[in-house]
Amino acid sequence: ARNGMGLDSLARAVSEALSRSFHDVEVVTDVGNGKLLAYLSAHGDVKSQEYNESEVTVRCRLPAKFVGQIEGLPNVRVRRWTDRDSDANGSDAMADHAD
């Protein structure tokens, strides 16, 4: 620690360990579900929100324990996604991953 050797490796290892407990998810729910939208904003890193007439799609990075709490809620669909799942057109494809 005194000479700074290995700090970059340590920082990478800590970052990787912490990121394993987070999931990139796409959450689809009714546009009127303000409680869930506030929950996602409070507990995750919201990347985007897309609205249509009746639904909102929220892409966010969320700790695994919070993903588990919203999966199975009525009128809520949760799917995991990653940037690696992008198709040739540059749009993100959905990926259902088992954890």
C-alpha cells in the first residue's frame, strides 16, 4: 500500500465483485404505476424510460435484492438485458438470463 503497487488490480477486483450483485433490467408496467417508478429511481440507476399509450418501459441497473422484490408483481414484467445483447442495428435485444 505504501508504494501503490497493485492498487489498480485491487480496484478492478472490488468493482467486479460489487457489480455481480447488480442486474441490468428492463421493467415494463402501466404508465400509472408511479409507486414502482419512484421505487426504481430510489433504488437503482435508471438509464432510460420509454412511454406509449398505456405502458412505460424502464431500463435500469438494480441491485439483485430489489429485482427479486419486483419480479412477480401484478402488471409488471421484468427482463434482464445487457449491452452485449445488441443486434446489428445497434438496438438492445432482450436477454433472459438465469442467475
